[in-house]
Amino acid sequence: AGWPVLSDYVREGRPGKVLTSRAELPPAFRTPLPVPRVLEPVSTSGTTDTYDITQLHAELEILPGLRTRAWTYGGTFPGPTIVSRSGRRTVVRHRNELDRPAVVHLHGGHTPAASDGYPTSLILPADGSYDARRVHQDMSGGSHGMSMDHGAMDLTEGTRAYTYPFDQRAATLWYHDHRMGYTGTAVWMGLAGFHLVHDDEEERLPLPRGDRDIPLMITDRSFAEDGSFQYPWLDSGLRTPGVRDAYMNGVLGDVVLVNGAPWPVLETERLRYRLRFLNGSNARLYKLELDPQPEGGGGFVQIGGDGGLLEAPRRHDSLEIAPAERFDVVVDFSRYRPGTRVRLLNRFGDGSTAQVMRFDVGSGHPRDDTRVPRKLSDVPRLDPGRASVVRDFHFRGSSAGWTINGREYEPGRALARPRLGQVEVWRFTTNFHHPVHVHLDHFQVVSRNNRGIGAYDHGWKDTVDLRPAEAVEVVTRFTDYTGAFMIHCHNLEHEDMAMMGDFVTE
Ligand code: C2O
Ligand code: CU
């Protein structure tokens, strides 16, 4: 209630939508929902689990009968799911066998700067096909009009190891490419996967687990006649005349994929399921709803968000989920009659994008020994009254591009220098619509337009959906790691059009 209207960010009629160039879209609700495989560590010691991922091209069958050449983590889209334990170190060694540089960011990770995936910390292709000169050319083209210094780049050839201490609570994280000027391209082409963190607190709860704990990465894509992904500026960066203007508001597709499959279907038993929704789309905002709703409504029981468990469950009829946000919900399919087919709709969509997937509820009467406890966790409140600094970040668009505080992204230039341990209020304002993401630590939303917080703002978050003419205040405290981290819009085309900034913790 009282939320400002949505911008044309969610409207289908605007430029920015790419259409699949086949007359017919694939039929909905035919493909069984795939669940990404869980990656096995290559070695494990008393403190550390080590994983290897090779980034490579792969031919996937996403649309029936067609091959899609994707850029993948380990040959699949989404990439394999990594499952870590809070308090144990995870090392992921990424080998780049693609034909262009890569950067890996763990979204939501409390990660030291050296492993955070700074946008110019590149893994060059293992075959030696790139040198610093070529990288430099790419960079200055990729993000509009930017100059940068060779010295600011940190180049690794072939393989780079990322170290994640996981001194953080259980949460649904994800990893994706983060190369300066090319994040939208790389993610669209397939470079994204889940990284889940578990801890004792979460495991003591009687929540659904095992094959009833399912990560769901929702993305939209469009396809060319031959099955390949269609993205408007694949190799050109943003230099292509006309293209950049048409896609200023971000790129939308017309095929909705869940875990890489178009409008899939999942057969469920009449039991509770934990569904971890991630909006992995470049620019699309969804309003998810179960159709039919279970009697009495409140079909989504939210137990967690970006940064792990909420204090107490919250019931929702719908979920508005912006790019990069996660909603961890329990759906109790025993509230439906045996044999009900429950569609997951997108109320912000239109035509092919108005539905997402379907749950086909079984006919048995199995006994459910799971439940959602009234208390989930302790979430200590950060007190904005104790903030020693209030910082303003203005997200602004103009015909010239997308800026934060009037600046386009420039590596090495700090928009803020927070001291570790200090409570800070960050205030985000805009004339448009931007999902704002902050690296390193989660924050808590304090207010929207000086009023209370929205229905989807509870708990620890790392991405907050900033709507037109809004001012959103969050309270945060950065801990443990000094160095350069990012704040940016997670509309990936905005990010690539330089709506990003460094902040340097000291
Ligand atoms: Cu999900 Cu800086 O990104
Ligand atoms: Cu934006």
C-alpha cells in the first residue's frame, strides 16, 4: 500500500524487448523442471573445500529440437550449485576456456576484496588469445566513453582461485560474471549459478529439505531462428549506433526460463516445499503469484531473503522480485486438492511472459513432518540512530547514460570510504527505477520515502528495488575486509552503461 507506481521498467511495450524469431514459442508446461547439479569438491581438508569450475562454450537444448550455444560454468545453464558450510572456507578455481575475459562475483558473499570479482580483475582465456592491449580496447568500448589505465587492471591468465571464508550465516547466494561493461552480455549468455550456504541454526529448523528444497533461477531470454541466444550487443559493447538507445532501459526476453528450461513443470507431492526464488534476469521485474491461490490466500510463506532467514515467517499472496533479489519461501501443496495444477504467474508480464512455470500437485495423502516455526532466527536490528555517517547515492538517468552521483563508473575512483565496523545510513534516490545492490555486507531497509518499509524489504538484504522518485534508506555496517567493493544498479544493462561505483572500506 502507498507504493509509487511502477515505471515503464516493467512495461512490455517499451523498447528493449527482444523477440524470439520463430513464429511459435515452445509450448508451456512440457519440460520437467531441471535442478542444477550440486558440485563435488575436488579436495577437502580440515578447514577448506576446493572446487574446480571450467568456463566453456556448450551446446544446450533449451528450446525443443534446437541447439543454443551458451557460455557456461561447467557446461550447463545454470552452472552447478555449490553448497558451502558457514565457518568453512570454500575455494573455487575458475579456469577460463571461453574466448573472452571473465570475472566471477559471488553475489551476497562476505568476501575479501581480492576474491570479490572486481570488474577489472580479469581471468584471461587459457588459450592465450587475449593480451592486455586487446583487453584495454574492449574495456574502453564496453562501458561508454570510459578511459582507463592499464595499471588499474589485474590480469590472471587461465585459472584464478577465489577464496570465500563464509564467515556468514546460511543464505541463498549466486555467482555470476561481473566484467566491466559486459556483465549483461555474459549473464544473458549463461554465466550464472547458485551458491548455497548452510549453518546449524537453519538445519535445526524443521523446514523442508533434500529434494523438497529447490532453488529456482528465473530468467527471460530470446532466441534467434537457429536457437542461439539473442542479445543486442554481443560483441560490440555499447558502441553500436542506435542499439544503445533502444536498450537504455534494459533488455527483456519473451521466453521465461526457470533453471534454464522454458515454462517448466514440477510434479509435487501434497507436502511443503521450500522454494528459493532468484530473479536472475538482466532487467525484468516479476510479480509472482500462485494460480489458483490456496484457500485463505497467503500461498507464499516467506522464511528468508537475500541475507538468510527472517526473524519470523511472512505470508504473501504475491512476490515482487527485482533482478538479483532472492525470496526463500515455503509453499504447502497439501492446501490444494489432489491433482490441482497450480500455475506460477507473473502479474507484471504480458503474453508469453505472464506465466513462469507450473506445479502439478499429486493425489496422495502423504504425512508431512516438516513445518514452519513461528520463530525462525534472531535478526539483530542495526540502529540508524547510531549511524556516524549518512551518505547519499543518487541514481540518475539521462540521454547521456546512467550515473551515480553524477558519475559514470571509473575503476579506482571511490564514491565513499566507509570505516570498518561503523554503522552508516545510505540513502538511495532516483528519477527512474533501479534495483540497487551493495557488495560485501548485507543491509537492512529503514524507510521508503520516510515511511515504513515495503512488504518485500524485511530481513537482511543486498539488493533493494528502488522505484521512481523514491528515497530508500538502508542501514549497514561493513566488517572484516578492507579494499574496493562495488555499489551498482543490478539492471545489468544499466550496470554496463556505467551505473556503478567503487566504495573503499578502510
Ligand atoms: Cu550480482 Cu555486483 O552483482
Ligand atoms: Cu538501473
